[in-house]
Amino acid sequence: MHDFYSDTKTKPSRAMLESVLAAEVGDEQKDEDPTTLALCERVAALLGKEAAIFLPSGTMCNEIAIRVHTEPGDEVICERSCHLINFETGGPAAISGVMVQPLDGTNGVFEPNQVVAAIRPLSRYAPISRLVVVEQTANMAGGAVWPLETLDGVADTAKEAGLATHMDGARLLNAAIKLGVAADRLAAGYDSCWIDFSKGLGAPVGAVLAGTKDFIARAWRIKQRSGGALRQSGVLAAMCLYALDYNVDRLAEDHALAAGIARRIAQLPGVSAVLPADTNIVIFNVAEDAPSAPEIEAALLKEGVIIGAFGERRIRVVTHLDVDPASSDALCECLARQLG
Ligand SMILES: Cc1ncc(COP(=O)(O)O)c(C=O)c1O
């Protein structure tokens, strides 16, 4: 199978699995797991923050960050297509008791003046604008990269108004590689930020959330409360450390593959639009007179190619460690049969 559904589909390589055998482990809840501690220290430095916490998933990073930054009745400003709104089962409302105010960005990216317009004046009646969240890269906008100036502008605007800032950095390292700008610089204006190891970095489990020492101490309480505190988590952290050593620079290969796929898809008559493929995600729309996205998904599955249909007319294709140019050829040839 050529699986382009998501970069979460990667399986750990033998070398990554072997890194576990050498890992020293201990009780994570008691700060006794040296491998997890080393990972947290390394990610804190990578993101330019004081401290970090290992968590099972990126969703938990977002939800814990919101819980720490807000009080019930507050409002979180973020982009309409973001993971937080669409794929976290209403977590901000259910876990933190907050509202979200969605902004309409351009390819997932909103501007400082939109934040200014969204911030509510203090009033007895209104929710309190408390937190601005950005998603770098913007997944459902085709892995779109936030430019550094926009990230800084949004963060400065939020800070001036007294709001906290959080970066969903599930694919921050894709952005860093694409822009040639260090991750800590991209995250500089953000009070909290995390990276995911189970996406393009190729590890099976794990995400690390970073912030100030105080923020991380508060995050730990929520991790413990929600059953996310672990024991010998070094077996997972070892694979994340391996990913940092070996799988970061190669993200450029995923980007090149995605750009090639986007170019080929754009030429098919049955394709009505392709979003700019900045990194490793290609999102395109199929024309009204072409087969629907679910029909194409089903037809490709029969030919051993997995893609993602999002609604009737939209398809997502994601490149990662476990697909290569031959997979890309198989994908493009199958799509040409459906949409050519
Ligand atoms: C932008 C973004 N944020 C958060 C997540 C959640 O990460 P996880 O699957 O590790 O919970 C995802 C997962 O696809 C994502 O794409």
C-alpha cells in the first residue's frame, strides 16, 4: 500500500526501535526517567523555552496548554480550520470551559489586524479574550507555513493587549526546514509551543510541550489529573530523540515530493484547485463534474493507494518517511485515471 492519508501513518524504523534497547528508563512521574528528562531538556532548548513536558499526544499538548492559560468563560482566538476547533471533540469547551472565536485566515494564516478586531473590550457581559493560538504549519490549509513576520506581528499584538500566546507546532519543524529559520526563533513570541514526534518525524508516540518553568509545573498537574503521567516513558522518548537526530533535515525530501505531486495534480482536468503545497501536505478540490472525493478515495484504495477525502470535493495527500518517488508515481497515475 502507498499510504498518503497522513504523516501519522509512519511506522518506526528498525534503527529507531533499536534505540530503545539502549535507553535508560525510570519512573517518569517521579522525574526518574533519564531519557524522558533528556528529551524534555532538548526540546525546551530547541524551542527556546525554560522547560518542557512529555505528553502522549499533540491533542493533549493543546488541551493542557489551553487549560493552563485560561479560566472558564474566557475566549480563545484561533483560525477556523485549525485542529483545535475541528478535531479535538470540543476539548476547549469540555475541558477548559472556554469559547473559541474562529478567524478566517488566508490559507490558515491570519493577520495582526484580525486579532485586534477580535479582541473584546472588557465588559461585564462579554467573555474575556485570553489566548491567541496559531498552528504552524496550518494542516487543513495544505501545510501552509506562517511567515516569521506574521507570527511575530500576531504575538506582539496579543501581548500588547495582555493576551497569552500558544503555538500548535505539530509540524513546526517542517516550517523551520522550509523557511530555513530556527524553531526557537519561530516560536519566540509564543508563551507555549509544542512539537509532535508521531508525524513527519516518524516516531510512533509522543509530543513535547514547552514554556516557562511555572507553566510546565501547572501543566504537570493537569497531566497527572488526566492520567497522562507515565512510568518508563524512556522507551518512547528514546525514539523521539532518535527522530531529532535523524529525521529532521530529511523533511525537505517530503516537501520536495509534495511539491512534485501538487504540480502533477494541478494539470489534471478534473482538479479545480490545488492549495499551495508549502511543505508535506497537498490539498486539492475535484471539479463538480468529476467523481466525488469519497468515490476517488474508494477507487484508489482498490489500487493500493490511500488518500483522505475531506467532504465531497476535497482531498488531502500527505508525504512522509514511508512514501517515496515510486509511491508518488503510483498516486499520480491512479489520480490521472480518475481525473484525467
Ligand atoms: C495541526 C495539528 N495539531 C494537533 C494535532 C494532534 O496531534 P495528535 O494526533 O498527536 O494528538 C494534529 C494531528 O494531526 C495536527 O495536525
